[in-house]
Amino acid sequence: MDLSLSEEQRAFKDAARAFLDKEAVPHRSAWDRREAVDLDVVPKMAELGFFGLTIPEEHGGVGGDYVTYAIAMEELGRADSALRGIVSVSSGLVGKSILHFGDDEQRAAYLPRLASAEILGCFGLTEPGVGSDAGNLTTRARRDGDDWVLDGQKLYITNGTWADVALVFARTGGDGPRGISAFLVPTDAEGFEAREIKGKLGLRGQATAELFLTGVRVPASAMLGEEGQGFKIAMSSLDKGRIAVAAGCVGIVQGCLEVSVAYATSRTQFGRPLAGFQLVQDMIADISLDADAARLLVWRAADLCDRGEPFGTAASKAKLFASEAAVRAANLAIQVHGGAGYVDEYPAEKYLRDARVMTLYEGTSQIQKLLIGRAETGIGAFV
């Protein structure tokens, strides 16, 4: 694998960083306090291409490869992970599911608008009683003439109150993964309700919601893929989604490195720069090492995806390492800052709060270990 970036990739990275340093970094603390980002930034992000990456131009996107997509997610994670979630769920989990499993009409109806952020999407998989065990979800869809009628509840849904379309996974058949199908559900449909969840530890600027579907009627054309293919769609989407989450975690680690170096080189203690103390350099070195290691794991997974080779295990390794590294880096960044790291005047505490959930969603760290263990041994340890 060639680990050097192309001229185009470096240009995008520079443009993304400059944009986010102007449009996001100065506002992230205020967004965090009020628990909502300013949605005016979303169309600006779309103009730069964040939402259209890896979506072909013929479908309204800007094209590009997954390494470039990973670069975009890293820069978003460095600036504000709430923004990263908006993009990677709407364009990634939803948009790429439609791209790979949708028919021509669905692609034409949704992809250009998702790529331009004219509309946002949310991914309706997790339920109150179903997290890691997604194959046993309980939301149901029953056939009624030419329509499907959906009833159920979803929990912890990113973009839930902002989305215009929800990719909802519901049981259309018997028990287990094979009985699950996927549906594209307009959020203004009768019987669809989204309630925002407040008081989160991190990602406060991101809209996280509980969804309620009560007799929500959609036409047969709303089914994404074939009946019974929903679990396959969900797992395929999450494999790619783990690259995005991992890349966002690299951004958190990189952000922790940059703010720690800036603080340690400008702060003086005992008549010398804080950075001149060996144990402070020890912490900064650990953050720097994790940044490089996590980034290389992410780029490897993205490169495999670009080459059309199996990448699921590599994505699990990248997601596991990068998410845990983000927590470590944020803890160390707070330690470098001392008491200043504990208040929201400085970004270290926000990095820690945002990092913590990364070990949980789109597959917990424990689930990633089981996936990696199964790949290594050929034996599944799932119940």
C-alpha cells in the first residue's frame, strides 16, 4: 500500500482544515453548551464536498475514494465530532446503502439530495432492547395490499430530529437476521415521531433521537433491496461506517496532540515551558504515537475498500484501536492541561466526552474483538 497522499488528497485535506478552522472550531464550545450545532454550516460543508464524497458524479456526488473520505472524517473529528456524525450517517450509512442496494428510482430520488445536503438521512437500527444483537430487532413491517405498515421504536438515532428520510430496519419475516428488511421512510409520514434525547455526555451538538413508528404506511417501492436483505444491508453499511468512525477518532487524537503541544509550549511553570518537562513530553509522545498508528490502520482499511478487497476485519481493527486511542489521548490531553483541561474554555474535556461514545456505537469495542477473533480463528464466539 502506498501511504503517501496524492496531490488531490492533500489539497482536499488543506481545504477541509481551513474551512473547519473558520466555520466550526470557533463555534464548537457554544454548540456544545446549547446542544445543537448551527445547521447553517451544513450546506457550506456540502459545497466543499463533504456529503458527496464516494458518491459518483452521475448520482449527484463528487466521486472520490475512501482514503479521501477518511481524510474528511478525520478533519471533521478534529474540529467537532458532532459534524462528523451528521455527514457519516446521512451520506455514509444512508447514502451509501442506497447507492449499493437501491434501484434506479431510489438512487435518483435520494442520492443527489443527500450528496448536496438538501436533505439529511438517519439510520434506524438500534432499539431500546436491541443494541449489539441487531439480528433480533422487534420493529415490524406487515404487508397491506401494495403497502407496508411499520410499527416499532428506535433509540439513539443520530440526525433523528433533523432527518428527512429514515432508513428503518424492520422484521418482515421470521426470527433472526433473515427476517429483517430495510425501508426508506419519509420522516413526515403519518405515524412517524422523533423525540430528541438531551443530556448526553458528549456529541451534544448532534441531534440524537428516539423514533416512534405507529402504523407508518409506505409503498412497496420504499423497500431498499430485497425482502429479507435488511440485515445484510445493515452489516455492510456498518463495515464502511466503522472506517468513518475510526477516521473521526483519528481526528480526536490529532486534535488532542495539537492542543496539548500548543498549551505545553506556551505555558510556563518553574521558570521553563511546560513542554520542557520529561513527563509532559512522555504524554505528548504517547498521543503522537497513537495518532500515527490509528491513522495507518484507517488508511489501510480505506485502501482495501478502494481496491475492492475484503476490508471488514481491517475496519474492525481500525475502529477498535482508534476509538480506544481517542479516549487515551483525551485523558492525556487533560493531564497535560492540568486544571485548565477540566473546563470547557479549553477543548481537551470536550474531546474526552466526544471520544467516549466512539467505543460504543457502530459496534462496541467488545464486538470488534469478537469479529477480529472470528476472522483469526474461523470460530464464532457470538451467542
